[in-house]
Amino acid sequence: MNIVLIGYRGTGKSTVGRLLGARLGRELVSTDAEIVRRAQRTIPEIVAQEGWDYFRDLESEICRELAARDLLVIDTGGGAILREQNVEALKKNGTLFWLTASVETIVKRIGGDNQRPSLTGTKSFVDEIQDVLRERTPKYQAAADHIITTDDRSINQLVETLLTLV
């Protein structure tokens, strides 16, 4: 059974995933890192050259492949839940943990991240986060087996919480 981390960027998926994988002796696989590796381009380059649909198609392919493996910690991209087929595939052999954080926490954590293209194009950084969260929250809720709030909690506390739920 895989442990699958879902949630918006900046909620702690990658950091929690690294420590959780190390603690459990499991391989950590990031869907975004796998997309970059396969495409041999950054995510902004992929989106600029091929568009979001192409990126999402790569993401879906990787979700299917990872779901067929076992005993992984999977760090999904924030939009993986946008396609129901991804959620269905990941749930077949995985437990989905939705990591959440407030907009303020997300802004603090990812304010300098330039490895992601804008999702909305013209909005301010904070407005974009709020709008995307408003759109995705019902999808995260529907997909999640467990919800873990990451605001004001250490990585060790978060990993301990996850370990009690696994």
C-alpha cells in the first residue's frame, strides 16, 4: 500500500514525504520531479511549449504507473486531483493524505518559488492562491482519506501524525 500526499504547493508534501520515506525505509517519488525528468524540461518550459493539457497528460500517465507499484511515498503535484482518473488510480493501492495550510502559510513557504508557472495568468500571487484553493478544495476533500493541517507544526510532528494514521 502506498502513502500518497496531496495538497496545494507549499503545504509540506515534499518535506514531509522525504522524512516519512526515510523513517519507513520507503522510496519517495515526486510526480512533478518525474515529469521534469521524463520531459527533460522544467515545468514552466513544458507548460509554455506544450500547454497545461500536455502537462496534465504526463501527470496522469505517471500517477497510473506509480499506483501500480507498492510501498511508495508519493508526493503529488498540487493539481493531480483535478483529474478523477488520477485519484481513482492512486486510491486503488494507496491512502491519500491531504496536507493543508492557510494562504498566509503558503505565501511564506513558496513566495520565492519560480519553478511553477502562473495558474491564472493575471492575478496577484495571493489572489491566485486563494482562487485556486477555492476551486480545488472540494476535490482535495473528496479525494482525501485523511486531512492534516500543517500550519505551525514541525515536520517531525507531521510525520508522527502520519505514522499514527498509516
